[in-house]
Amino acid sequence: MSPRTFTRKHRIRFAECDPAGIVFYPQYFVMFNNLLEEWIDALLPELGFAGYVGKLRYGLPTIHLEADFRAISRMGDDVTLSLEVKRVGNKSLTLALACTGDGGQLRMSANQVVVTTSLETHRAIDIPELMRNALDGSGRRTEPALKRQGL
């Protein structure tokens, strides 16, 4: 799998549903945030999302989000959540997110732009070298970039 794509299976839980037993729409954004964290855990295994944010003090806030809801998801449904990096900018990533059911039926999709920030200044910064190295798929390791960060 490319470092720019990531998928995982997910079972819709009671806590994600409204009284009608279908996913309460904001819960999709929680699922996608969890997917983003898991993707970074896989992309930067030496550091993970917790280290990227906690140790290196980088943020990835959303600056643009648009969504389409195509079909309902019910409690107990097994779905596939997917993330694809559509664009790597100087400071931002454009992501295509999707939730699909059995047979590939699209339940929900979103386009999201996240920007890299310093948690010290809360200002946008260039995407760090270690993230660029991981995303480019060239096989360059992230360890040298981590050492330059003092980790």
C-alpha cells in the first residue's frame, strides 16, 4: 500500500448512533479523525501521532471540510474507512476520505484540508521533513529527520 493511502475496517457502534439507530453524522468526523491518527501511527512508526503532536509539538488542524452523505450506516454495520492524500502542499495536505459498506456502497465521503502548525506559536509551518520523507515513498527513512529533532 502506498504511504498516501490508508484503510481500515470499522464496526459501527451504539455510541456513534442516534435514537433511530443510524450514525449521527458528526460521528463520521470522529471516525475520520481516528483514521488520520492511525494513518500517522503507521506512516511514522518510530513516533506515531502521539509523538508527532506531543513530542514534536506539530498540529494538524482542519482548515477546510466538505462532505457528502449518500447512504445510512446502522449500528452493527461493518464499514471500510479510507484516506487518500490527494495533494501535498508546502504547509497543507488535502485528503479524500470515504466510508463504504459491503459491496463498496459509498455511505459518506469528505474532502479535508489540514495544515501543519507549530503548537508553540499556533501558526502554519512547512510540512516537516520527516513527514515529507514518509509521504514521498522513496524509501528514505525518517530516523535522520528524527535525530535532527533531537529524538
